[in-house]
Amino acid sequence: MRHLLGTEGIDPADAVAILDTAAGLKQSLEGREVRKLPTLRGRTVITMFYENSTRTRVSFEIAGKWMSADVVNVSSSGSSVSKGESLRDTALTLAAAGADCVVVRHPASGAAHRLAGWLKDVGTSVVNAGDGMHEHPTQALLDAATLRERLAGGDATGQDLRDRRIAIVGDVLHSRVARSNVHLLTALGAHVTLVAPPTLLPTGVGAWPVTVSHDLDAELPSQDAVMLLRVQAERMHGGFFPSAREYSIAYGLNERRLGLLPEHAVVLHPGPMLRGMEIASSVADSPRAAITEQVRNGVHVRMAVLYHLLAHEEENA
């Protein structure tokens, strides 16, 4: 595995290997006073974020440091990007400076793929931390890790998601999280239902391997999990729904709707949450929600990704 650019076309065996590694890392670190492994000692990981981020950026930094890598953060506002330097020149500069892995978030769809092409001859790995409205593969992996854990009663070992029913609700149109989850979850054998108003569904969604619905109440009783998506107002130009209140009435997960879910069902949200619109605070803070667990699992999943990119082949050899 050289890069992680997306989940579209991912080999299910590769995805399961990352998830199993993440579960093993989580177990090995549990109860440790010093959460530090020597696995990536001497390696340099650079995070390059052209968009704001809390969870993804922090968890990649923690993941690298817990594996003893040297982690360097680069932001567009504090780098030569603000002087007009191109993404290509920035990437080649970081590789020349000794980056073994570049974790990139960029507003342009396909940016991570371009980066990987520019770095193909220098041996630097690329991880897509979100590119425009295209993909966010590590978010999908941490969501899958959380679902395996929750739906297996706390033990993710050997648990797969085959035939599980998962509803993804909300702003599918602008969501790279939704796209990556559709690719990954269906590859792992889950049944995915997209629930959204017609204005928040992408063109061509009928060709996706999913069920499409506009009625949240009708779908909830049959689901093993429901994933709420953030309404991405910053990407919207025009009216996609009448008002925040009407969106909440039709697609927000409140206590009444939580009661429609089966007892074992789990609630996910990639964050940041718009409480009171996409999800009620009482639901977000309930034991049925696994939102903080997603963040915790995100560190272990990103540790696993860095391991498979930078250490796995060496250790096998």
C-alpha cells in the first residue's frame, strides 16, 4: 500500500486489514500510562491542511506521535502558499525536506490524487484527509471501526459489517464523508440507504449501490445504524431547503425518532454537529450515540493507516 487516496474501488481485504490493525493497536495501548510505540521512529509525517479542521488534523498528529514519528504541521496561511506557491511546488518542497508521508486536506476535488502523481518518483506516501466534495477515506474507516465495535458488543475482532443496514442522512450532495462511506460500507457488504431531500442528493445517485429515500421515519425501524451528516452551508449557493427549522422537522434526529430505531442501533456523526438542527443534544449525548468513540477510534485508525503505509512492508520483510 503506497497511498490512501479514497475508498472507491478499495480491496475489502485491505480495508479489513487496516481495521484489524486499528483494533489491535487500540487493545495494545489500553491501560498504558505512556501511549507510545516505537513503530515509526525516524519517520517524518507532514500534515498539510488548506481547509479548517479539528478532529482530522489533531488525530493525525496524535497518531503519528503515538507511533514515535516526527510530525510537522503546515497550514496555507502560515506557509509560502500565502505568497502564491503552487500545490505542486509545496509538495515537492516537503518531499525534498524529508517527508515520508504527506497528509493533505484541500478544497479541490482530486487534489490528493494530483499530489500522489507529482510525488510518484520520490517515495513519499500521500493520505487524503478530505478533498473538496470528493472523498475522506480515513473518516469512513473510523466510522466502520466504530460500527464493528458497537455492533459486536464492544469486541471488533473478527466482526464484519456484512448485511448490516446503515442509513446516511442529510447533505449527501456536498459530503465527501458520505461518498467514502458508501464506497467502503458497500464493499464490506453493508446495505446503505441515503435519506435526504431531493435537492441534497447528487446527480446520478441512482447508479450508486444504495437505496435512496426521502422519508426518515419510514427507514429508521430497519436500520442497525444511522449516520447524520453536517449541513455544509459554506458550500451552498442558493436555497436547498426552506429553513433550518423545516430541515430539522424532516431530517433531524430527535428523541422521538431515536425511539424508532432498534434497541441495538448506533448513532454516528462525523462532526462538527449542528445541534438542534441535524441532531438533538439529548440524542448526541445519549448512550446510543458513538460520536466521541468515533473520535477516539479515529486516532487508532490513522495510526493503522500510517503503519500500513510506512512500516508494514518493512516489518514483513
